[in-house]
Amino acid sequence: MLAGTAVLGGLLSLAPVSPAAAAPVAYKNCTALHKSFPHGVARPGARDKVSGRSKPVTTFRVNKAVYDLWCPARP
């Protein structure tokens, strides 16, 4: 069993997490994925590349497990 951590009001809490709860959800398609992650999913350290005066997108969700499930071939 894995232990999850949460910080609430300055207190650290360790709670057991089952492997099934820790596994990423397998979405049926991209539309279903975007309902949970409207601005997309990225790996840790990801940055949006923009040109000109455009501002980079920063509202995507960083979730390595979901990203790896949906983009296994990308380095």
C-alpha cells in the first residue's frame, strides 16, 4: 500500500492510498480527457512555446501518470 500526503492548515497528513486509486484514469477518448483537464496535461517542467507577443499557456495540469498513459511514445 502506498502512502499519500496532504497538507491542510499547516498539518501534514499521511493516508493510505490503494494502488487502484493511485492509477491514472483511462479515458475513452480525447474529448473525455479534456472534460477533466480542459487545458491539457503536461509532464513536470513543461513550458508552452509561443511566438511573437503571445503569452504562454500556464493553465495546463501537470500530471506525469496521465501524460505517460496518453503520450507513451513522446520523450
